[in-house]
Amino acid sequence: MREFIKLDKYGQIYIDKVLFESYFPVVFTCLNDKKDVFIGVCCQNNEKGCKWLLGKTNGISLIRMLRDEITIRQLLLEYSSGKISVDYVENRYTISYNNSDWDESSPYLPKEDSYMYAEDGEFDDEINYFSLIDNDVHYNTKYYKSIAKESGIIDEGIELSADALDVFASTLGNISIPSEIVVSTLKVSWELCTNIVIDTGKYIDQKKYKLVHNSAFKILSEDLRIKVESDDNIFADAA
């Protein structure tokens, strides 16, 4: 990685992966020291100077862009935050937030059909790399109550915000879920059932306890895991 720009809000930003370039990087990703990930687009490079648009995003949204499921424009406007503009004129950087460069009619934004137009397998390495960026996600459990007080069926078709996974943290302790997360929501169907590994000594005899969760997720990568942590371990006794 090489240094790019230092931001008051996000710290030092480093260019990480160049996804498209001409004589200079055009579409690229960045990381800061906290390993936050950013999408960067060079929207001007001429005698007037250089301009970049940067947005704080996540690995899954980048993967969707690389798969041509969303455009570069959508990634910037709908799946990133911060809305950072960086200008380089006369050997000086100027940084702005949420200015007119980000208006939908702005000439600096990519066009509406700005797909990556990837060939088969072209970004396989990058997709695997970005699938690991969101490997560990931690959730705050104080807003949720345990759901494992009784067995039953949860209706299919429920859409959960990512934070709602916190419910399972207070119930199961630490779990790993191979899954594909789409932006800030995860659409899943599941039922309360029987097969989870409980690694708490108090509940070592699993014959006494029903399986509390079973689910089917679309697996993006064998190495992708969401780690949900909780200090409150509550398990449901078998009826």
C-alpha cells in the first residue's frame, strides 16, 4: 500500500487495490489504519488539476460492484458514506465533505451505466480479498433480548438489519456464520431447531439441549465468517 491522503475524520488513507487504471489509478480502494475500506474514483486529471471522490464502504458492496450487480455510481451514492472530495491543484490538496461534487447532477460522478464490465474470472482474486475484509463483525448486545426462551418456528421471509444478529449473540455466545451480507441487511429464513455446537463447559452435554438455530445461507467464501460476540450466554432447555 502507498500513502494517499490524510483525513481529519478517518486518518491516513492508503491506496490498497487498483481496480482500473489508465496512466493513473481511476477506480481503486483504500484502507486506513483502522482497516476501514474506501472506494476511490479519479474523476478529473487534466491541466486544471486532479479530483477524486472517496466513500467509506465495505467488502461486500465492493464485491457486488466487481460482479456488475451495482454500478460504480451506485456504490458511491448508495453504498458508501462520508462523501469525500479531494482536489489537488498547484501542489496542494483540498478536502471537502458532502459538497456539490456529490449532487446527482454533478459532472464528476460516474455515469449511470458505469459498470466494471468484468470478464469471467477477471476479479476473482479481488473478490476473495474483499470477502475477508468484513471477516469479523462485532455487535452490541445491550439493545436486544434473548430469543431462546422457547422453541418454535420463525416465519420465513424475515428481513433483518445487520444489528439484529445481536439477538443470537445474547443467546449463543460466539457463533460463526458463513454467509453473504448485502450492504447493511441480511435476508434469511430460518427455524428454531437443533444442531449448533455449544462450547460452554456448563452445557457440555448437548443431549440435554435442543438445537436452537439452523439456517441456510448463500456461501460467498469458505473463509467468510461473521463473529458475533456476547457476554450473555442463555440457552434453551429441551422440552
